[in-house]
Amino acid sequence: TDIEKGTYPHFMLKEIDEQPFVIRKIIQEYKNENDEIKLDLDIRQAMKNCDRIYIIAAGTSYHAGLLGKQFIEKLANIPVEVHVASEFSYNMPLLSEKPLFLFISQSGETADSRSVLVQIKELGHPALTLTNVPGSTLSREANYTMHLHAGPEIAVASTKAYTAQMAVLAILAVDTARAKGLELEFDPMQELGIAANAMEALTDQKEELEELAREYLPTTRNCFFIGRSVDHYVGLEGSLKLKEISYIQAEGFAGGELKHGTIALIEDGTPVIALATQENVNYSIRGNVQEVEARGANSLIISMKGLDKEGDAFVIPHVHHLLTPLVSVIPLQLISYYAALHRDCDVDKPRNLAKSVTVE
Ligand code: G6P
């Protein structure tokens, strides 16, 4: 490819740093001269007409889909199901009367997702693809496409496509809400702008995050991520990043579910990364941290300004509660990056993985 790393040692680090600029680019691309959301009218109509949205994706894009469900349900009041493509493909659930399929795919070439697209087209259902590659298979074969504008993503571990997917999903959700005449206090462009600034501030804190990776993940075999509500979904993505590039066995769990099994795995020194960016669960996730600490865990809390407490290892700037995932994922990406680096792993090309998986 013609894409260069420039002064960066790895594409992954470059792509992590590009995220605030990608968000600002998305704000520009999805705005018209009157500062209104610019969107294909057919997409607006399809969103308005459906009675349920089925999000289909794989890997990191699936994790973005979990947050897309939050945006669409909370803002646009449409029920959303999120499915792993390879599961949906062989075990299709009962569909609603007027489903709309939303494919999320950085590459637009994932075979598992394509297999679902082929099946739902045969059933006559409409499809919208969110992709970073407009001419890709999933884009061409769907009825509608929304472009992620993240620029080429080279590192196998996805970073900027994930935050771009969430930004575009938030804009889509707000557009639908407005098209349905719902009153919203949430201004997506303004809030995304604030999030972009927060992301940029965090990419300047690499030394601190490298130190956390050194302190918490030096020779560990495993690592757990806990969170509640949207923090749980970001924890899933954080754990995927860490396992993909550092080969540390990492798992994300819902804070409240720990006591139903997983807590049995906690030993002296087990690293547990907890996210605390949501006011309504701040008290309960901190309770979960105390539970794992009492069993010897080495816990690291990443919280948000305004909700932070003494002893939190890392505090992200304050952003709108719906958009914390775009910001809280940055320290997780960087901690994973440095953990992999410290283990001499091939960060951009981890073993056994491919950037885009074109076989089922
Ligand atoms: C591969 C990549 C992942 C990616 C997944 C889905 O497994 O290694 O990083 O999240 O495919 O890719 P897509 O292009 O559909 O988003």
C-alpha cells in the first residue's frame, strides 16, 4: 500500500492518534451548510419505516454495534438486536414484520456478514451498510451505504474504525429521532466535537498509559475487564484488543455477573481493569472492584472526571454519557499496545489473524 507509517513505529499507534481527526472529519462530512445532519433521504426513510433494526457484524465492529443499539434505542426509540454474523447466518431468529438490517464492517468484505446479507436479500428485506470502504462487497450489495471516513486502516487490530462506527451510529440515531419528530436535548455534532477534543488529550498521555501497562500487565497470564452498561461493552472491546495483540488471555464481564461464576478465577495479583464512566452504575461498579480486590485482584480503575474517586488509576475528561465509549476506549487501546510492545509481539500483524476474513 501507499500508506506510510511516517514517524510512527507501528500503524496501530498512528491509527490510535488519528481518531480525534476522524471524528472531526465525520462531523464535517455529515453536516450540510445549515448545520443540519446530511443524510441520504432513502436512509432516513428506511430508518423511519422499520419496526426493528438488526445489527449484524463481527469482531470489533460487533462491539460498535452493541453501542449502536444504545444510541438507536435511547435516542430514536426503535428496538434493536445486535447479532454476531456467523451465528445469525446459521441460526436466524424470528424476524419482525418490517426489519431493517444494518451491517457494520470496516472492510466491507467479511464473509460471515455477507452470508447474512445474501439470505436477508432473498427474504426481501432492506439493508444499510456502514463501512470504511464504500466500493466493498457489503456496500455494493446492500440497498444503502454510510461511509465511515476513517481513512485506510492497516493494523489488524481495529481502532479508528471502531470509534468512527460509533460516531456515525450516533449521528444516524439522532437523524432518525428528528425525522420521527422526537424532542432531543442531545446535539450530536457538538458532543462529538467535545469527545474528539477529549480523545486528543488522551493520545497525549502515552507515557502514563505505557507505565500502567508496565505496572499491571508485566508477566500476567490473564486480565479481566469489568464494567456495567456501556462500560461493559467497551470492556469487551478492550479485552479483544489486549488478546489480539499481546496474547494475554483477556475477558470482559458485566460487573454484576462476576459473582455468578467469574470471580472464582480471581487470584492474588490477577489484573482487573474496571471502567467507571456512568453515573447510574458508579456506585455498583466500585462495589464490584472491592469484591475482586478482597480476593487479591490488582485492580485498575479508569473513570471519568466528575465521577472519579481518589485512587483511580486514570481519569478521562468529562463527555456526554452516551459518548464515553469513544473516549474510554483510547486508554484501553494504548494499554494493549504497550502491553504487546513490552512482550515483543508483532503489534500490526498478530499471529493467526487477518485484517479481513473473507472465508466463513
Ligand atoms: C477480522 C479483524 C477484526 C475485525 C473483524 C471484522 O477478524 O481481524 O479486527 O473486527 O474481522 O471486520 P470488518 O471489516 O467486518 O469490520
